[in-house]
Amino acid sequence: MKNTLAKSVRTTAVTSKSSAIITDTIKSDNLQPVAISHLRRYTDPATLPTDSNHTKTLEIGFGQERACKAIATALDINANGYHIFAAGENGLGKRTLITRLLQAHAKQKPTPNDWVYVHNFVDARTPIALDLPAGMGKQLAEDVKTFWLTTKRQLNQRFRSEHYQSKVEAIKNEISLREEQIYHALHEEGKQYSLALALRPSDNKPIFIKSDFSDNRADGNDNDNDNNIEPSDGYLSIKPANKLGRQKSSGKAPVLPLKANQTSSTSNNTSSATNQASFGLTPKSPYVANYQDKNHMQKRLSQLTVELEQIEDEANQTLQALHHSLTRRTLKPLMEPLFDKYQDLPKVRKYLQDVHDDIVNHVERIINEDDEEFLPSHFSPLPARYFVNVIANHAPDQGAPIVFEDLPTHLNLLGHVEQITHLGTVSTDVSLIRAGSLHRANGGYLVLEATNLLEYPYAWQGLKRALQSRQIKMSSLEQMLTLTGSISLEPQPVKLDVKVILLGEPDLYYDLLDFEPEFNAVFKIRADFHDRVVRSHANEQAMTAKIADMISKYQLLTFDNTALACLLDYLSEQAEDQHELSLHGDRLAQLLLEANRHAIINQTELTPENTVTASHVRQAIDDIRHRSGYLRQLFWQELEKGQQLISTQGKAIGQINALTVISYADSEFGMPARLTASVHHSAAHADIVDIERDVDLGGSIHAKGVLIMSSYLKALFAEDHTLNFTASLAFEQSYGGIDGDSATVAETCALLSALSQTPINQSFAVTGSMNQFGQVQAVGGVNAKIAGFYDACVEQGLTGKQGVIVPKANLAQLMLRQDIIDSVTAGKFTIYAVEHVNEAMYLLTGLAPDEMTKKGKYRKNTVYGRIYERLETWEEKDADDKE
């Protein structure tokens, strides 16, 4: 049971005077059935445009003026915390309206800067974030790509040119000459001590050995060291021609050559004498030289090694200077246009200068192509260190961006750094940085569904941190969730200037306020979306404009004014109020699409061509009800088979037809329920037992209704009599949960019937809430409840005496089905509206409940008079039992 529409009524005490007034009203037969004109409100098609093509222009924000003002306030204030929570039921068109408002506002804002990530040549783990004017981020990426490809091609050409080769040859010749002179000088100095240089076979270490020189020794003037510096297949390297200890061993025992045209022995069995012969020496006694002489020459040999290394370093420096000079000359004409293009962007110019310097410093590795850092990356022909990763790109003059993120995970919001596993090795670089929706919405607006945001771990925390700090900082979830994790990049934070709009239900908003203390500090603006609007003539015209806008959006047929009128009536039916229109756009769109379908497939000569009429709309409404009526059918099968006991004729004591609403998912329908009350004398203990509550099937609101009823009965009878009885109430054949107070009037009437032993007319069903003074209050779902009992009467046969009793406060909510109205018009069904429970008892029993004599006592043939007599009888019995 459900009460979705509780209204407060001015309370007055139930006194004898007020009872007399009600009795007079009943006696004067003023309790008349509700007029047919009050059962439903119809729209006159003549008051509407001729068709959907002639409606007024739809104003943005129709029916949502409060929300529009709240959103405008937030958009105009650029300060921390002025983000928006759009609170409203699903299907109200929150996203559509917000999109239109944002589009209008975004056009007036400047287009935000582009953002790119580039390699940090100082600290590779922290890529640099650069901002550029709109549209230039992508240009920079293309410019750097073109620059690199051109640079690589021209460097390859330059380093293979004859001009370059001649310069390298000159450096080689100069070094060879200097090395030859050093070796020759050392050779001449060793001859003074009859010592010669040789490589020791065991470890190829150069040593001096004793030797005698013959007349046919070589003079040491030959020089064929032309391969000191060799370019080979584009690979640059410096090879010392005669540097000591640098000769490769091939398993032989070579002697260090004194002259470049003299080679070491190629046989493993060659003796030391043979090795010495390669220097033009003839050994006589290899190891008998004077120790001091030999030690002196050995020191000279060590000095020679240092000197040769210095020569090699000088050669390397000379060659490197040549490479740098050649590279700078190559880069200069390519880089200068870029410097000019980005001269107003100091950070970009510095980055370009860093690229220039990095290429100059690593040109050998670039040309050699043996270092992965300078090879094409996984997804680009550029090496990752020169890749410009555009994370936010905007077209100039497009205004502020509007981004909708339907999957707001932590990664999708704040971005992340991907990793690649290759041959078991995990790696990453600047090209693998992926932008989040905050990056794309930076400088504009980000729209999120609140329920989706809260579904994903750390998504809300990440968003809150970004909004509070006003910067986007990528962080690894792996490192946040575990103590270990692979090393990743830490990109520099990006400055954040964004307006976030959360869409959600009102209940979710209040839950967030309860469970997230900082939520209100971040989302200071709540934009409430209404689900209905007053049904005035102006709003009817505006609603037809909204309908026409949806018809245009979905490219439907033209709807004539009869169809428009039928749609307005349907919207009032959805709002459950004659004076209001529902603003649920989803339901309206569904009805439009299905009515359009019926117009296409049911075109006849009697209907205008390519036009949707009221009959098509009614067909669509019937289809929607039929589709959602499966659950109702399952319940009604028990009633049709007689398994669910409901009486729509006759009379019974302590038994009444209550009206309930069953709600499940998108199904809602009315069902009559038999409610019974039993009373028995109990001197020891007086109580009203709510069976539903005692078995945990009754909700708290239902329990409250029972207690209110108990209070009302005590106010009526406890002042004069002892309430020496026990009563019990139950909904028969109810096996599910029951809640709401809309059965309070029915429960009171059933209990009064049981106490007074007055039968209740089973042709009626009752709904209504009640206060402690017996005044009947409005309830929710009144149309579904009336329809439920009407269908039961149709099933068991209409007699013309059946009807329902509803609160008078619900008259404005009546939007009954046309078949019910037709039966009321034909006198087959009746609807009464009451303001007090006594009026309901009069209709149910035919007796005035509280008619009093001139002495101020209830008349015997009244409901309350009978109750007084029964209470007196029980009191006398209790007195006799005590005696």
C-alpha cells in the first residue's frame, strides 16, 4: 500500500457540535456523487495550434526556470566550488536542457589552449606539459614530425658525402702520423739499451726484451696506417692504429708493430725471435737485459700508453666537433622557421632548442641506428623522445568544449600512462600518455552521471582532488592500491579550469551530503529539476511547442491539434493532477514514436495523409498499458479464478474493500484487497492488534495509521466508557509487504462495523488517510486504485450500485480512464468524495454514525449509539464478574 501524496489539513477537534454539523450534512443528502466533469480534464483542440507545424518557438528551460537560474549562477562565477549538481528524476530531460544552456554559454567563452606532453631531456620520468593557443598543439606535433623526418634524411646524406669523408680522412692521416712518430722515437730510444718491444704471448701485454740489431733491420719510416679512422656502412668509430694494448687477440701471440706496414705473426707456434723480427730486430738473449735499463724503458712504455690515449681523445674530440658542426649546419635552416613560428611561446621555443641540442649531442647514435631511444616508437615514425603527444586539441574560435563522460573511471577522468611489454620487458614513454576527459574539457564543461561516477573506485576521490587543487595530476592506480608496482612516468600537472555538472536523483544528492563531508564545498550549486508544471493556457501552448520540437528531432509525421490535445491529457494523467502537466520527456518521446508508427501502418481514407490524430495517440497509450500489464494480469488471474476473495455485492460485518496500489519496477496498478476486523470482549487487556505489523509485513507508515485510528477511537469512546475489548485487523490473502496510511479510513470503518455489529455494503471500496480527528486526507495513486476496483466490478458484473469512496482532497487528482467515465455517465458506477470518516460510514452502512439526541447522547440506531450500548454491556458483565 502506498501513499505518495500526503497533504496537511487544518485540524479541528471532534466535538458533539462538529458531529451534529456532519450529521445534518448527511441528513440533508448533500453527499452527492462526484460530478462527471470532475473525473477528468479534457483539452479543447480548438485552443491549440492547428498542428505541430504551427506551434510557437520553444523557449529554453520551459518548466525548469528554477534550475536554469541556478545553472546560470554557477556558470557566471569562476571560483572554487561552483560546480553543479542537477537534481531530478530520470527522464526529465536534464541532459538535453543542460546541453542547450552550455552550448549558449560556451559560444561566449574563449577557446581554451591546447595541451601537449613532450619529453623532458633533463628528467625523462617527468614529461613536460606545454600549453599552446587553440589549434597549435596539433601543428606543433606535425611540425616536429616533419622536422625530424627531414633532419634524419639530410643527416644521412651529409655523413655519407665526399666532403665529410675527406675531412675524416685528414683527421686519420694526422693521427697516424703522430702515432708513427711516437713509436719511432720509442724504438730509437730502446735501441740504446739493446731492447725491443714485443707482445708477451701469455697475455699480449707489451714488454721490452733484450735484442741485438743486425744491419738489415727496418728503418721504421714506412707508413700504411690509413685505417686509423674508418667510416664503414654509416657507422662512425675511431680505431687506434698503434695504441698499445688495443690489438684484438685471435688466439695468436702478435708483437706490437713498430711500423704500420709490419704485421704480427699469424702462427700460434711463432717464437719470440720471430716476433722481434717483425720489428726488424734479431734477438740473441731475450731476457738478460740490464734490469735498470729495462725498467726505465718500461716506464717510457707506460708514458707512451697515456700519450696515445690523449691522442685518441683528441681525435675523438676533433671528430665530435666535426659531427656537431655538420649537424648544426644541417639543423639551422630546418629549425629557424620553427623558432619564428613559435616566437611568442617561450616554453615551446625552449623545447625546440632542447630538441636541437639533443640531436646535436647524439648525432652518432642517430646515424648509427643502434640505439632504441632513437629508433621509431611503437605507434609513430618518430623516436619517443621527439614525439609531441597532443592531449587536448581545439579548433580556433570553437568556444569552450562540452564533454560528456559516460564511463567516468579514475583513468578516464584524469588520464593515465600506458605500458608496453616486449620480450618480457615493460616500458613506457611520453607517446603512451593518454588524456582523460578532464583534459578534453579543460577550459569548458564536463557533464557526468553521478551514479556512474560513484560506481568506480577512486573516481570520485580523483575528481574531487583535481577540482580542489585546480590541476590534473596523473597518478598510477597500481601504486595507490599496492605496495609494489612498476616504475612509470610522472607527467607534470596540467592547470585545470573546468565546470563540472553532475546529473543525479535528489535522494542521491542528500546521501552524498551525509556521507561525503566535502561534497557541498565542491558542488555548491544544486539545480532542482521539477517533474511537473502548472497546466495553464500559456503552459499548454509551451508544451505543444516542446512536443513539436521532439517531433522535429525524431523526424515524425505532423500531429494535428486533436493529437496534441490527447497528448496534453496524457501528461496530466501522468502527473496525476488535472491542474498539472508531467515534464517526463522520455515517456512523451516514447508515446510520440509509437503514435507515429500507428499513423503510418493504419492510414485510412478517413484520416488526413501523413498526419497523426488523437486515435493514433490513444492506440499507442493502449499498447503501452498492455505491454506493462503482464504483472497485473498475473495478479488478476487469481481474482478471475475466484482464488482471490473479493465481494462487490452484499453486506458483511467487519469486512470492507480497501484499495491498494502494487508497484514493481515500471508496473503500477490498482488492486482491491479484503480488509477484515474482529472484536471480542477482554476485561484484562484492551488492544488493537495490527496483524501485518506483528508478522513484520507492515511498514512504519502503515503502523502509524493504525495508531492514529486507535487514538481516534479512544477520543470518541474512552471518556465515557472503558475500552474493554481486543480488536485485530488484517489484509486477507496478502503475503507481501504493506506500507502507507491510505487504508486508515477503511480500517477505521471496518473496526467501527465490528464494534457496532453494523454490516458494510460490499459494493463500495474505500481509500483515504485520516488524522486523529477523523478528517480524511489525500492519498497517492487514486486513479489506479479506482481503476482497480472498477475492473473487479466489471469482472463480477456491474450492478449500478457499485462505486468507490475517495478523499475530497483528491478530486483535483482525478484523471480517470475513459471507460470508467463512460460507466459513471451511464449510472453503472459511482464515485463519492468525503471529508470525514463519518461520511464514509454513512455511505457504507446507510446509518448516520453520530446522530445525537437533544440530551447530547448518541441515538440508538446509529453506529456510535450501537457501540455505546455494546461497551455498556461489557462493562456490566465485568462488574458482575467482579462481584
